[in-house]
Amino acid sequence: MSKRSYRTSCDGDGSSSAKHRKVKVSTFRKWLRDYDREYQTLTWLDSETSWDNGEKIVEKLKCKKCTKYRDRIISRKNFSGKWIEGSESVRTTNVVDHAKSDQHLYAMKLQQLEEAQSWDGDTTTLMPIVQSLCVISEEERQKLRMKFDTAYFVATEHIAYQKYPKLCELQMKHGVNLGSSYLNENVAKEFVKYIAESKLQSVLSFVQNSTFFSLLMDGSTDASNSENEVLFVMWCDVNSDDHMIHTRMTYLSMHTPLHTNAEGLFESLQQGLQLLGISCVTQEVCSNLVGIATDGASSNVAANGLQGLVQEKLPWVVWMWCLAHRTELAINNAFSSTPCFKLIDDMLLRLFYLYKKSPKKCRELANVVPDLKEVYQIDDQGGTKSIRACGTRWVCHKVSAMKRVMAKFGAYTAHLCTLSEDSSIKSVDRSKFIGYLHKWADAKYILGCAVFVDVDLLLPCSIFSKSMQADELDIVSALTYLLKTVKEIDKLRKKPISKWQIYSAILKKIVYEDGKHKYQGQEVKRFFEAKSYFESHYKEFCQLVVENLRT
């Protein structure tokens, strides 16, 4: 049966005719149910109906609450009487727009207040959260406090808001009296919004009373891959309980710039400053802003970037390139110029993508480890799947990935051998696996991991990188960590490589059997060439890291 379209024409101003839509009563009733959860349509949405070809249809939409309180909402901003007389636009978008309108929200509030005055029970079931706080008893206030705590837990633990009602239900199951109101997920969102506003006001109070403050900015992409600019604010707290001066830092805001160029970032900066009560970026109103920290992207630090725009208006502002980010780049630069490290980095990348989207290969790899564990002392702790070697924390990612390769090298090569002989795999892929086997069998790979990782070379850098991301960090601590890292690496440069802890341990595990050098049962080729290479170049590696950290 074909769907019937209800469209009629009605006269406008006489010069043209405007069309409006009509729907079946069954469709209207479905709207009532579908939109009630979010907009409480069952309490206010009404309609005018007529008959068309023997079928009842909706011609106009009306609002019961706006009609009831017409005299009290007529003075509201953008008041319109069309939902009182009957709106001819019979569409869900029109319903949603009216539900969000100022006059409708005020009419709903008037209805809640009227009902609350005649209600003898729990007033919080009928009144908005803020208004209910003025009239509720201490017992109801305690219930509300526990619900706020639950909503705060949901938000800070990154739990879906849909879990809030279940958490409340669980608490009540264990004897906690939460009452019967404010137990749905929409209320949880409201609670979190109020908590956020309260925390923001607290931050603003501290910052506005401080003598100086600084801002930290960084880009972040959301699930839709949209670029967002996150702002943190830092200030000196001179009014602490221990009578000491503390550096405080906290989240301020997040903005979505229209463009990720200098102008777009400057707009995000202005929006953040407006939250602090600073209306514009001028010398008169921004005298307390003394520093801004960003990463080293050209849109931030170039002469025509954000730094240039800010310092043109506020020349005294100290611009800081994030020390943690700079440390990562410095160490990255040191190793990127090393051909051997590039080979190892390429191996880590290809290993990661080999298993990333293949549960079957991961299961096969996991089955290989127990077979080799007893014979070749393969470490079965910490999982088998290869680890991603790239990320924002470059050093930590590389250290973790190379540790996994050293622990499971025999399993990876044995599984590659199996894949290269599996006739069910495409010949092109089998050829690729054979190429990996021949390439990674070179002793440079396993010995290189031993040289660059753990306590030998990258671990001091990894510890330094993590220390730069500590919550309590000042310039003295940062300088201390830097000097300590440089000192540790300089010690390695003066120590014979044969006494490096991990490198010497790997050398002991490489055995000579049947005329071949083997590690975890797998042949490693050109062992002496690789050993000679690292013995002659390890001082150079250390020197590169030290030079890049110092500059």
C-alpha cells in the first residue's frame, strides 16, 4: 500500500500560497512517545485534527503549557503566539525548536513551581535542581549530595551516562536511600554541568586574585577527528594552608577553532581569556598574563604564527616551547640520524601492523610461545602481540616495543616462518614474510634493540621524559632531571659496551650451534659484523643524545 502524502495549500499574504504538512494521528502519537524522554512531550504537546478521505490527520501543533501561561510568558524574549493559536508546520524539527525556546522553557518552569506549591511529598521530584535547593530538607539535601557524587564518579571515570541510573540502583540495593527523584541519565548530565561550573568559578577566583598567571595550549582531536584546542591555566598560590608558595595548574577550557592557522588559534586563546574575565588581548587588560606554552608546530611558534600575533600585542609575554615535547623531539632527532636505528624502527612498525588487525595471527602467535618457552627461555609475561612504537610519548613507546621484541624474538620469527610456508596465504604476502625473515635475521636487529633499550641508553631518556609530565614540576626540578640524564648517558659512553647490562645479557643468550649463531632458537646472521659495528659506534650514539639534549 503506497504511503499517502498530506499536503494542502493555504493562503499567505495574497501574493503567494505557502504549503504546510499534515501527518496521521498515529504518527503524531509516535512523536509523543519518542520525544517524551528528552522533551517531556506527553505533558505539553497537543494538536488540532480533521478528517481527510475518511482518515484522521493532524493539521496543527499546539502547546498546552504556553497556552495555559500565555499572560505570564508574553513578555519573554522572542515570544510568538503561533504555538498557542496552532502551528501549521507539522514537523518534528518544529517540535524540537519549540521545546528549546525561551518562552516554552519558562512556561514549563511555571508549571513545576505551581505543582511544587501544592505537593506534600519529595519536592525535588517536581522542581529544577537549583530551585529545589532553597526549599528541601536536610535529609533531601543529603540524598542530592550523594547523587552529585555518583554523577561526578561517572564523569571522572569516563563511564557512559547511561550507567548512572544503574549505579544509583546498585546503591539503593545495598541500603542507600537516594529517594525517587533525579535518577535518570539526563539529570546526571545536569549534575556534571553544575559541578563543572562550580569548579570553573573556583579556578577563576584563584586566577583573578593572583598577581600573575600563564596559559598552556595544545591541540587534541576528538572521535570525529575534529581539531580542538585545549587550554590550561597556571598560577602561583600564595594563600596555601602550609604558608608556602605553590604552582597550581588546572584545565580551563576547550575550543574548536574554525581554522587551525594562527588566526584560528588566536581566537581560541581569546575565548579562554574571556572565561577569566579578560575581554580582549590588549596591554591594558592582559597585564597579569606573563607566559604561554605550546608545542613546536609552525602555526604556534613561527614569526607569523600565534606567537607573532600575541607578542605584537603583548611583547612581555614569555613564550615557552613545551619542555616534554621538546625532549621527545631532541631524542628522536638523535636517533633518526642513525641508520641502524632506522632499520629497527621500520621493523617495529611492520611488526605492529602485521598483527594489528588480525586476531587469527595473534592467536597463532600466542600458541607459538608455549612451545618455545621451555626450550629457549622465552619470556611469556606481558603479552605476545607487538606493541605500537609511535605516539606522543615517543621514547616510552620505543622502549616498550623493543622490550617486547627482545622477549619474543624467537616467537615472531618462528611464526613468520610458518606464515611464509602457509599455502592458504596469497603468494604476494608469503613473499613479503620471507623478505621479513631474511631481513630481520640479521644480528643488527636484536643487538640494536639491546643497545638502544632499557638501562643502557633509552631508559634514562624514558625516565626523563616521564618526569617532564609530572604533576608537580618546576624549572629547578626539570633542570635537575636533565642534568641527571645527561650524566647517566655520559657514564655509558665511558663504559665499555660489553659491560652494558642488557647488551651483555643478550650476548650471553646468543649461542653457537651447528655452525650458526642462534637466539631463542632462531638463526641470527652476520653476528660478528653486527657486534663489531656496535662496539665501534656506541660512543657516537651516546654523544648524539647528549648533544641534542643540551641544545
